[in-house]
Amino acid sequence: MSTELSESQDLNGLEQATDGTSRLTDICSGTVGNSMASIAEYYAGKSVLITGATGFMGKVLVEKLLRSCPEVKALYILVRPKAGQSMQQRVSDMMKCKLFDRVREDNPDFYQKIIPISSELTQPGLAISPEDVEKLSACINIVFHCAATIRFDEPLKHALQLNVIATQQLLSLAHQMHHLEAFIHISTAYANCNRKHIDEVIYPPPVEPKKLIESLEWMDDGIVRDITPRLISDRPNTYTYTKALAEYVVQQEQHRLNIGIIRPSIVGASWQEPFPGWIDNFNGPSGVFIAAGKGILRTMRANNDAVADLIPVDVVINLTLAAGWYTAVHRLVNGKTPGSLSRCEWLILGREGGRNPLEQAFRRPNANITSNYLINQYWILVSHKFPALIYDLILRLTGQKPQMMRIFNRLHKAIGLLEYFSSQDWEWNSENMSMLMSQLTPEDRKTFNFDVRQLNWPEYIENYCIGTKKYVLNEDMSDIPAARQHLRKLRNIRYTFNTLLVVFIWRVFIARSQMARNIWYFVVSLCFKFLSYFRASSTLTN
Ligand SMILES: CCCCC/C=C\C/C=C\CCCCCCCC(=O)SCCNC(=O)CCNC(=O)[C@H](O)C(C)(C)COP(=O)(O)OP(=O)(O)OC[C@H]1O[C@@H](n2cnc3c(N)ncnc32)[C@H](O)[C@@H]1OP(=O)(O)O
Ligand SMILES: NC(=O)C1=CN([C@@H]2O[C@H](COP(=O)(O)OP(=O)(O)OC[C@H]3O[C@@H](n4cnc5c(N)ncnc54)[C@H](OP(=O)(O)O)[C@@H]3O)[C@@H](O)[C@H]2O)C=CC1
């Protein structure tokens, strides 16, 4: 408990601080009785509702529950039809995914436990049929709310609809559930990124969500777009803003439901489970590794000394399941995932991008990181825009459609949106997470491990890069020799290009003017003297 706050405790053990934040004290420091079941025992016979099960984290959650809690009764997943695919088709495709190979091996009939419920979260009542509402009300014991829009450029109205209003509606549904034991909400460690130090508390919302929802209702999209920067104020995007509002909305239910909030930082590929390096998207670091590995991203603004608060997805899911188990018995765990234990510099991450080369790289992977805006702009010009222009010129001359400049414009937009997070760092408290770890049995600590102090970061990043190659880009590992050969070709092209450039500069600028020649000879002789001096001094020291 922070000493500078004067706090008064309410009936649920939640403390209301005078600054409007809410935190836990005795609940989280209390010990769990020995009689409490292990995590797998707790989930045995339980019916679980999951939103966002088709997403990156949702899939890992479904897989882990089925594999490590084999006695779980049923997983109800809210799914919408999408991109011309019915709900059923989407779920059956999802279950064919490589991620489920281990579960499939253990129990080929695992899919029978998955019960899809048609739902569009942006619709009134989440568009769940009355029959399904009745079914869910009668049987659900635990809710995991993962669904969200995680786009940084989402229009405010849509982000509010999905991240806040849908959360409210899900909470209303949760109230109707007769046997609900825990409601776990997945937030983000960056919901309060406008603060430098973030405690395990729910901070007062930037605006009362109800008032915002009411005001945006009558505004057209243009007006909302115009006022968005004023509304989000010192937050970088609508994502972090609406996730902060959602936390507040969830917290409002603390007296009536057993609520748990998880705040993962930057979620990356799996560390160990179900196998190392599993990843299925371009978000955050994955996109950076891919763009760097393809030789497209050559410069990025980031703080080299900052902590890359990266956390493997399997660690987040293990923590989430442990939080579900704990919350069902106690009232609230508000934990940031333990990424801050994992100090790992941006530079280490960047360098790894070049191993296990990706196919058909545009240039040799060599991404540099600088915290200086002007230096970054210089490298963008020299290493991004100039090669893109030349490449597009070649495409035009050969009768093809230019495309490189368009790719770079998209890259710059994406990198620009990440810059806020890559150029600063934050301090988080994660005491509740340590407390939770201390409550696990030795067996659970192994099965639901979320202690990243055991993680070997270089090895993890290498597996991460391999994962992006295999599972995001669908490239074959057997093509690596060809990819290396391609990189050698690119190196030779670069040497040839540089030589031609020097000859060109010599012919056009230096050979034609006496003064330029004198300067050139002066610079060359200076370099020569320096070289001789260093050679002589190194001979002396030897
Ligand atoms: C040099 C090494 C440096 C090492 C530093 C390492 C890491 C630092 C980097 C990041 C720090 C991240 C901090 C995140 C903190 C917050 C964590 C969270 O809480 S939530 C999760 C984070 N959310 C995101 O990351 C989402 C960000 N993405 C977006 O907002 C949008 O995708 C976008 C960037 C605005 C781009 O939008 P756009 O409409 O232009 O594209 P789409 O997303 O619709 O994609 C279209 C199409 O392109 C594919 N795609 C997307 N990104 C890439 C990419 N980088 N490279 C190649 N292709 C990409 C995408 O899959 C779509 O394909 P398809 O149409 O076939 O589906
Ligand atoms: N990834 C990360 O780095 C981090 C993520 N988080 C949080 O974790 C949670 C999960 O993130 P992640 O798995 O990466 O996100 P994804 O984008 O991979 O998944 C989002 C999920 O939400 C579902 N969804 C979105 N819109 C709707 C809708 N209108 N109706 C029904 N379902 C919808 C998606 O379904 P569909 O497949 O139909 O689109 C999908 O299943 C989010 O709450 C996010 O804020 C927190 C910190 C970091």
C-alpha cells in the first residue's frame, strides 16, 4: 500500500483512496487456505465463457485450458461470422490450426468441448439470441473477456463501442449468470501510459464513460474525428484511452461480481507452450521483426536504454488462468504481467532480426535504432525513401507497377504509431503477480508458469523470429540456404552500386575541378596519415 495516500477501506476489502483510485490490500496479501484446489482441479467440471477466442491470445487461452485442465466441462466462445465465413467455418478452421496439435494428440475429440455462440459484440445485447442468453445464464462459471480492437488508429466511436460498451454489456450478461464465480477482464499495461509510474490500482477515468457515450451518440464521424485528440489528451491513441475507460467500467461492478483485471504489456510469441515461437500476427514487435528481417525497416526511433516490456503469450495466459482460479475464491486480482522483470534492450531485439533470413529480402537486414529525431529522419531519407524511389523507377522502366514507396508509406505509418511506446519506458508495480505466484502449489508453478526470470531472452527472440517466419509468413525453414544466397546477391549488388557511385562522383564532381581535386587529395592524405599513425601506435603497444 502506498503510504502517501490516505485511504478508507470498504466492505469488500477494496480500498478507496482520496485520489479516486482503488487498490487491494488484505485480499491480495492474504494466504490461500491449504484446502484450495489446484488450478486444474478448480477448472474441472466448470463451464467457461471466452470472448475474443479467435484472436491471438484467445486461441492460446482455449488451447491451454483444454490441454492443462482436461476436466474442464465446456468452453463457450463468442464468435461472429467474418470475411464471408460462417461462425462454424471459422471455429472449425481455428481448431485445425497448428497451435492445437498437442491438444489434438492428447484428445482427438477436444473440439466437442468447444461450443460456439454467435455474437457480434458491437450490436445491442451483443447480438446473442435469447436461447443462448438463457443457456449461458444457467451454466457459466467463469468469464474471460479478451475481445477488443487493438488497432492504434481505430476511430474513437468504434473503439468505444467495442472496448467499453461491449464490456458493459458483457458485465450485464454476467449479472444474469446464476453460477458465476469470476469475471476476468484483459486490459493492457498501457491503459494508463499517460503516467510514468503505474500502480496496481484502477485510476479515475479520463472522463465518465456514460457521459462520453451519450455525447458521441449524436455526433457524426467527422465531428468525433475532430475532437478525438482533445479527448484522448495525453494518451497516444484511442486504444489506450478506451482500455482505461473499460477498466473503470469493470471496476464499477466490483461489489457485485468477483472481478480480476490482467494488464499485459507487449505480448509476443510463445516462450514454451504449446511450442516455442508461436505467433500469428504483425502486431507490435512481430511487425518490426518482419520488416527488419525483410530489410525494409532500416531505422527506427527507440530508446536503447528503455526496457522492452515484452511478455510471451503463454506466460500471459498462464497468469490469466491462475488469476481466474484465485479470483473465484477471493475477490480481485489486478495484476500487470511480469514483463518488467525481463529487462531486455531494444537493441538486442533489433539485432536478432537478421538470423534465419526471411525469403526475398528487399535489402540485407540491418536495422538501426536511434533516439534522435533528426538522425532518424536522415536515415529514413537515405535508407528507406531513396532505395524505394530507385526500385520503383526500375519497376516503371521494366513496365511493372511501382509498389515500394507505397509499402514504405505504410511502414512509416505503423512505426510512427509504435514510436510512443518504443521511445520511453514506464515503471509498474507487480506485487499482486508475485503474491499470486506465491499462492501456487509447486506443481501449478510448473504447469502454469509465469515466472519470466527463467527466460533466456536471446534464445526467446531467436525462436520469436523463427516463429514469424514459419507461422506468420508461412515460409519454409528448408528455404534458408536460398534466402542466404539471396542476401549474398544483395551484398554484391550493394558493393557494385557503391563502387559505381564513387566513380560517378569522381567523374562528375572531382575530376572536373582543380579545387575539388585538391580537397579530395587533402582528405585522402589525412586519412592515410591517420591510418599510419594508428598502425604505428598499435605496433608500439604490441
Ligand atoms: C529494429 C528492431 C527494433 C526492436 C524494437 C522492437 C519492438 C518495438 C515495437 C513495438 C512496441 C509496441 C508497443 C505496443 C504496446 C501496446 C500493447 C497493447 O496493449 S495492444 C497490442 C498492440 N497493438 C498493435 O500492435 C496494433 C498496431 N497495429 C495497428 O494499429 C494497425 O495494424 C496499423 C499499424 C495502423 C496498420 O493499419 P493498416 O490499415 O495500414 O493495415 P492493417 O493492419 O489493416 O493490415 C493490412 C494488411 O497488412 C498486413 N500487415 C500489417 N502490418 C504489417 C507489417 N508490419 N508488415 C507486413 N504486413 C503487415 C496485415 O496482416 C494485413 O494483411 P491482410 O490484408 O492480408 O490481412
Ligand atoms: N496483443 C497484445 O500485445 C496485447 C493485447 N492486450 C489485450 O489482450 C486482448 C486480446 O488481444 P489480442 O488477442 O492480441 O487481439 P486480437 O486482435 O488478436 O483478437 C481480438 C479478438 O476480439 C474479437 N473481436 C473484435 N471485434 C469483435 C466484434 N465486433 N465482435 C466479436 N468479436 C470481436 C476478434 O474476433 P474476430 O476474429 O472475429 O475479429 C478476436 O477474437 C485485448 O483485450 C487486448 O487489449 C493487452 C496487451 C497487449
